[in-house]
Amino acid sequence: MQTKNLESKATVKYLRLSPNKTRRVLDQIRGKNYQEALLLLKFMPYRSCKIIHTIIESAINNAKNLNLDKEKLIIKQAFADTGPKLKRFQPRAQGRAFPIHKPTCHITIKLGYQ
């Protein structure tokens, strides 16, 4: 069985997080060993870190199902795509209403060999 071309992938969709703020975290862990990435996420102060940590653990378990060597895995791809925006209205004075856009994102993480 060839394992050099195999990748494990984990995706979470429709997260109520800003894609731009999520990309800021993903840029820090892309290309790193998965253990190093988990350690970095543990000490980052951002809201998306806990969810990304869970996604990486899911990708590790997917790699385990594919019989990949956990010790050699790195984060090959990590990206956050824009999801649909939740549109709400904030009531204002004199019968006006201001629109509020609550962004969502889809996060995908792929683990593989270097």
C-alpha cells in the first residue's frame, strides 16, 4: 500500500465565525507538524482556535483509519472559505433599521506527508 500520496481531510461547514479572523489563525499553523500546531492553538487567544483544534484531531483520526503514520503528518492545506451570511436587522430610532451581517465559514484541513 502506497502511503506517500494519501491525505486525510476534515471539514466543518457553516461555522458562525468570520472567515478573515479564522484565516489569521490558519496561516500560523499551515505547514507545521500536527503536534506543533495543536500546541500553538492551545495558547492562542482567538475564538476559532478551539474549533480548529477539534478539526485537526478529527483529521488525525481520519489518518489513523487510513493507516498513516501519525508522527510524520504535517498540515498540508488549511483554508477557510466564506459561507452564507446570516442577515439580521438592528432597530434604530424613528422607525429605521440597520442591517447586520453575521458571517459564516467552512474550514477544511488536510494532513499529509511532506
